[in-house]
Amino acid sequence: MNRLAINICLAALRILLPLIGIAYLVVESREFFELRQLKSFTVFVFLFMMANFQIGVSRALIRTTKRKSGFRAFQIGGLMFIGTLFAAIDAALNAFFSQLDMLPKTPLILFLFLLGWVCNSVAVVFGLISMDRFIPLLKKFIQSPIKKLDPYKDIEKQILHERMQ
């Protein structure tokens, strides 16, 4: 593929992801105040799938000469997994609220509604931060020459070589 096209697509993705995240948070805030529920499980599944992809890329990078980038990608994928935990908490709270069928009038219920909104917001923010940090690593990985990405190279030799440096 053309490097310029890849760079343009990744740059557009880095610009669009935060805008989509902000738009989602605005919609979620509106939904929160109208006491309607969004499909929290969709957010959870999306974040989980992205975290799985990031961990897969990190494993591929660790098997190459780009081990440091692989460890960094693993840390970034961990951040995305933490976001999935917050999305799961939000989904559980939304399921709980759908069973209550009452307006948030007591302080405890108001606190739980606020907790659900905060969990959802944190999940989205962690997902956006993770993707923002992951895209440059993915860009380097995609643009690396094939000879530098030898998956059949002995990993023990790579570890010894890195320790010597």
C-alpha cells in the first residue's frame, strides 16, 4: 500500500476517534438525563474486541525485533481492557435500573445513576486514550520492512541481544 495513503488514513482516524467519543458522551449524557438506556453491551463488546486486537498485535510485535513496541502495545491493550471493565459495570447498572422502573428520587438511586454515567464515561475515555496511543504503534508496525519482522527468529537470541545492549 502507499505510505501516504496509510498516513492520511491513520491521521484521519486519530482526528475522528476523539470526535466520535465526544459525540457519544454527549448523547450518553442526554440519555442519562432523560432516564433512557443505551445499549451498554455494545460498548463493552466493541472495547473488548479492540483490546483483543491490541493484545494480538502486541504478541506479534514481541515475536519480532520490535519487542519494546510489543510491550508498549500490551500496556495499551491493558488500558483498553480496563475500559471494558468499566463498560461491564455500566451495563450491569443499566440492567439493574431497567428492573427498578422508578425515577431516581432517593440519594442512593441518584448516586447509582451517577456512578453508571461515570463508569460509562471512564470506559469511553480509556478506549479513546488507548486507541490514540495505539495508532502510532500500528503505523510503525505496518510501515516496517518485512525483513525486520521475522516471526521465525529465535526469541531467546533476541532477549540475549537486548540484554547485552
